[in-house]
Amino acid sequence: MSLFLSQSERTKFADWCEKEAKSTDGLIQQMEKINIPQEVIKRKRIEVIACLTIANLLRSIEDG
């Protein structure tokens, strides 16, 4: 059993992370319209950044 993700698995996970970030960004926009507390919105923005960071890292890994 390998502890590392294959290129295909990394791509799928990166795709999922990017979709999750886009979905959360849409949620943030809705939250701003209904005046959700900024602390909650800030936490969601951090989630978006984290998802995009992970996706970028996964896409930068080369098989060796």
C-alpha cells in the first residue's frame, strides 16, 4: 500500500479543492448579503484560501 497519491488522485483531489473553494466563495457572498457576523465570514475566507493552497500544492507535485 502506497502512502502517496498518484498523479490521477492528486488531480481529482485538487479539482475537488477548487470546487469546494468556489462553492464556499458563493456561500460567503450570500452570507454578506444577509449580514452574517464578520468572524464567521472571515473563517470561511480562510477555508477558501486553504483549499486553493492545497490545490496549488497538489498540482505542483511531479511524479518522481
